[in-house]
Amino acid sequence: MRLLQKRIDPNAVVLLKHLGVGVLLLCLVALGVTAIWYGTRIAALTITTVEAEGGKTINPTEVVSLANETLSGEYLGLIPKRFAWFYPEKAMYERISTIERIHSIEIERVDSTTLRIIYDEYVPHALWCQTLEEQNCLFVDDQGYAFAQAPMLSGGSFLRVVTSGRAPAVGEIAIDAALYYSIQELVSLLAAQGWFVSHAEIDQVADIFLKVVGGGELKVNFQESPASTVDTLLVLLTADEFKHLEPGNFQYIDLRFGNKVFVNEQKNEVESDVVVEMSTTTESESVDGE
């Protein structure tokens, strides 16, 4: 027995122990991988259904298709991306966000096998253009946010907004929301009087130059309310001297100075300028030639 013990090398014993531990660890890893492989493929924890709803023109099928694309494949070749506990929510959000006009995306897990995607979409309300003549413009929503490139549009379907000194850019606000609301209100009030506006140009001090369909320009700001501005215009148009004014037969009407209105007409290719003092009490007008 003593001879046998002397023949076993201590280093061999250590090596055998290390091999034994290695084999044990390898078995544990194999068991762990096997458990993960099968555990993450349990039907009750696998996302099989994706639902989508929202918006008006964005097809929910497109949203579902993009979501399913992000769910294909596996993490490290082991864990399916459809495993409910680790599905790629951030990547899915980023992928769906590439759809034009979509916003306010919410992704929720209804249960262990179903995802629901709720979204909204931007609705075109106006166009943001580089110049008055520009046809290549951006769509703007009712908050003044530019969300997408617009196709080449003709006609007056949308008000065209031009910002002096600022180039249109997707993802930016065209103009301050309060100013944008006031312009919308003014354009609507003018349309109710049969004066339709095609363009609104805003300079760097927030003066607004409205291009009237048929010809002519209205210069305004919002020191007064849009309703007051329209009232002043209507009072002007009731004066005998200016009953003839209509789109196409004047250069501009300047309504930026309260009761003092500047009128520029062009007759026989000769410009004439007048200042109209508007009385707030009697609504009478006096005309002074310049």
C-alpha cells in the first residue's frame, strides 16, 4: 500500500481535481443553456400576436409588420426576441417611429403572448415654405410643428407659411404656437368675409404679411386681436372712398397701427398712398393724402 501511495504524483491529483471541477462546471453550463433554450420557448411566454390601432391614414398592418420584424431572431443565438420578458421594446419603438406622420407611440404587453401598439399621426394643416414662390415645402400640423416633406402641391388646399430668415426643417416648430393660432384665426375670419389668404409671411419682428387670393397684401400684427383687425378692415371697406377695394385692385392695406390704416392703391401704374384715421366712437373715416 505504501508503495502505491508513493507512486501517485501530487500534481496529478491536483490536475484530476481541476478536471473534475471543469467537467462539473461544463455540465452545469450545458444544463443552464438547455434550461434557457427550452424555458424561453415556452408557448405561454412567447409573443405570438401584435395588435395596432390609431391614426387615420396610417395602415395598422404596416405598424404590425415593422413590429414583427423587430421580433424576429434571437439574442446571442439563444433567447428568442419573442420571449415576453425580454422583447426588444426600444428597438421596436425606433423602428415604428420611421413611419412618416406617426407619433405618440405606446407599446404595452396585454398578456404574455400579445402586444398592443397605440399611436397617433400628424395631420397636415399648413405648409412651411422657404419663399412665396417655393413649391417644395414641409407639412405643418395645427401646433406649427413640421413633421414631413410635402409633395409638390398646387392650388390653395393649405395655407403656405414663410418665415423670414429661417429655412424650413423637419422636426422644428415653424412659428410660436400662440402666433400660429392667431394667424389661423385671422385667416378663418377673413375667409368668412370672402377674403381668402394663400400665404402668410412672418418677419423677424412678428409682423405678418398676408397674400390675398386674387391679389393684394394685408399687413398685420397682433397687438390687437384677430377679430379687432378684421373689424378695422370692415370699417375701412364701408367708407365711400374704399368701397371699391377688393382683392386685385390694391397693393396693400396696412392694419398694424390700430385706428390708423395705410392704404396703397395702384391706378394707371401710378401708386397712391393714403392714411385713414379710424374713429373708434363714430366709426367715421377721414382721409389724408400723403
